[in-house]
Amino acid sequence: MYRKEFYAFDNNRPIKTIIRNYRVEDFAALIRIQQESFPPPFPSELWWNEDQLYNHVTLFPEGAMCAEIDGELVGSITSLMVKLDADHLDHTWEEITDSGYIRNHDPAGDTLYIVDICVRPTYRKLGLGKALMQSMYEVVVHKGLQRLLGGGRMPGYYKKAGEMTADQYLAAVVKGELYDPVITFLLRCGRTPVRVVANYLEDRESCNYAALMEWKNPFFHNGK
């Protein structure tokens, strides 16, 4: 199981932080984090429920992590392992994550797929999202997987949808011409875009688009 202790920083003030695997006793706190992190217009039915969380900690506990400060949970990240055909990457969030229940987790998969990441709004200036993502990179290396992959929301796209396509929007964010709170964050985490996927998730701000973004395991070469 995974446990990492380090110092996050609020400006110049170090704050002792723990990233660890979440457990059954964390479920209520994890649901509260979802409610705070994804307020309306994000669909409330997409917040975690206890059945989903139970699957996370039983089917793939290595991919279920939380951030803790002073005994309080302040963020989480969840993943599963899948095997994807590089020539057929179109999918929805519901398809690839089994609607968040991850019953399709494949222990023989070559890709760690991010199901969800969230940090409570009052803790978002501490770099915890990046720290949680880094922990998942460490899982990729530890398990000898080829890459990490996931669909990133594009919540700024609705402001530009009348002027450009989703592909053009993503390209503008990558060039630094536009800022997107999710895509720019993922770029800062070391993720790189693979392609835009339509109808990925019911998400009015993203016009239902997402950007598939990956992180390649630098130790994975020629299938080894």
C-alpha cells in the first residue's frame, strides 16, 4: 500500500501533508470533497456514492488515494488499469470507468487511467492536485505500465465555442494563447494531449468535450 509524507506550501509556510490509499472509513469525507469540488452546474449524480467507493478500495486499492492534512481529507484521486487500442481511442467517461464503478479494471492492462481527481477549493493553492498526480505517476512506474491516461475537462471552452472548434481551443491552450483551469493544470503536471474526444461527459462548460492527455512512463521501453 502507498503512503507518502511531505510538506506542501501555503506561500512560504510549510504544511505537513500525507498522501495515502483511502479506506472505507474515509467514504463520508470523500463524498463531501466531491460536493465541494464539483458544485452545480456539474451533475450531482456524478459525485461518488458508497458503492463506487467500495469498488475502488476492493478492486484496485493501489489506484485509490487521498490527501490528508491535520487528520482531515482535502483531496483525492482515483484510477483503474485498462488496455486500450491506440487506433481506437474514442470512448466516454462512463464506458472507460464503468460509470465510476471500475468493474472493468484489468490487472493485465498497460495503462493507468485516471477516473477522477479533486481538491477542496480552500486547499487548491497548496499544489495538492499536482502532488496527487505525481503519486499516480509513481504507481505507473512501480507497476511497470506504459503510461497514464485520462480525459481532461475543458471548462473554459464554452466561452470560445462560437469562435473555434474544440481542437482549436486545445491547441490555443497548449500554445499558451488561452488559459483553461483543467487543461493548463494537467500540462503543468507533465501531461501531454493525445486528442479531443466528443461526448466524453455531460459537462455544459466543456460542451461535452474532453482532451485525452497522457504521461508516458520514462522507464518503459520496447515493452519492458
